[in-house]
Amino acid sequence: MPVVSQQGQRWINAEKARYYRVVLEQDLFGDWNLIACWGALHSRRGGMRVTALPSLDAGVAALDGIAKRRRQRGYVPVHPPPDPSA
């Protein structure tokens, strides 16, 4: 399904060779989804979860909470986030 709007963040924990990426996107129906992907930097192992959200504000709050947890667990943000169309 085509994406209307998208924003996201990515973190890396170099000590544990792990990454975590979240994308907040709005689809053509106006619904907001939070997509979280995680895994090891040097292998294909990992996971993904899609969470439906009631609003953009709920999505931004969820992103803030995830960012706080990533920092607490030793992850460092990667700037800028990768281009999702690449």
C-alpha cells in the first residue's frame, strides 16, 4: 500500500552489534502505523512489528518512548535516518 507520510529513527548499539529502527507512517486511508525493526548488524537475524495507532500524536509519543528506551539500553541514534525508498 502506498505511503502518504513517513518519519522514522534508527539506533545502533555497537557494543552488542545490534540495530533498532522505527518508522511512523500514514497510509492512503489516513491510518497511522508504527513499524519497528530490530536485529544484529552482521547477520540476517532480526524481527519486525507493526502497531496500528489512533493518531499522529500517539505515534509521536510512541517514538519518544522508544527513543528513551533505546538510550537507556546503550543505543546511539544514527543521523540522518536511511532513505526508505532506497
